[in-house]
Amino acid sequence: MPRSIQYSEKYTDEIYEYRHVILPHDFARMTPKGRLLTEQEWRQIGVQQSRGWEHYAIHKPEPHILLFRRPIGTDPQTGKVPEAFNSKTSGVNNGATGIPAH
């Protein structure tokens, strides 16, 4: 069983880039259950990523796997979303479904 946080490669669809983060089970026990984590919360448990990532879904069978996304073109230094992002996502359901949108 890994004792460190593992990070996936990034993968994309037309709107977002995604990655998943696998927490060691002992880390996962310290996280709030049944809700998405704020950036402050996931950083406090040791997840390290550039800015702009959002914990967007819970994979209920494996709650120690955190699913993240951010709009393609987000500035990794500032987390600023591209201006064109809102027009791309109008009418798209951006809710946390537990299923990556790819």
C-alpha cells in the first residue's frame, strides 16, 4: 500500500483538463466524508498542485481517490480561468456527478 500521495497524468476533453489524486488510506481517513473538499482542505492534507484545480466529484467506491478538473487554458500560476470559458460552458451541467466528464 503506497504511503505517499500519487498523482495521475493529466487528461482532457473539449473543456477541462483532469487528474486524479490517490491518497494513502490513512490520509483518506482524515478527510471530510460525503462532500467535496475546498482548495484549503486538500492542500492541508498534503495535495500539491498548481493553481486552478477544483475537487469536482466523489468516486464513492474509492473515496481515497480525489477527482480534480480545471478549464483548459487556466493560468497555473494565478488560477485565472480563460475569458472564453464561460461561453464554452453555457448550458453544460457542471455538477459533481461522481463521473468524470470525458
